Amino acid sequence: MMRSLTAAAALAATLGIAGLAQAQTNPAPVHPSAPAVAPATHAAGDTQTAERTPASISPATIQNAQQKLKSQGLYHGAIDGRMGPATRTALSHYQRKEGLPRTAMLDRQTLKRLLPGSGSGMSR
């Protein structure tokens, strides 16, 4: 009886350790619709909380921003209304050029400077 309990305890400990190792190598999955948010990096290299591109920015507003960035030679991708890597890179370059916080996002401050008079750029 004692050997059975000892063997069972050893098995439970082994399974617990194996489960812990698996949890460490396979982190919990991220929901596909969850936004990946990285901290904003500014010229001084410090990380600050910055206003992110609101989820309600319309594709039309993103297209307008892409067109404006393209006309300035900063964007070389398709005018597709998506916030892809090329759009983020172009926004980062624009923000650096304009002395704005480098968020690589269409935050309110960047929208106001890039597309003056366009309102908030938010869809309803």
C-alpha cells in the first residue's frame, strides 16, 4: 500500500513538472482579434504611454493617410486602407520628420497634422 502511494505521488509530481514545462514552452495563445500593442519609443529612447490608433479609424481615413504619406515619398505600399507594416513604418518616418512622438500609429496628434480638417477620422 505504501509503495502504491509513493509511486502515485512520484507519478503526480512527474506529470505536474511536465505540465509546468509544457506551459512554459507553449504560452497561452493570444486571441486573434486582440491588438498587439507595443510601447511607443521616442527619440530620447524612453518608453511612454502614448495614444494608440483607435480601432474605429475607418479604412477610408487610413487610405487618405497612405496617399498623403505616398505623396511625401514616405509610403511605398498599396493604398489599401490597412495598418500594415509599410504603413506603420511610413507613419514612424513622418512622425520623426514632424517632431511628433514616434508611435507608428495614426494617433490623434498624427491624424491632425497629416490630415488637417479631416475631423477625427473615426468611423461611426
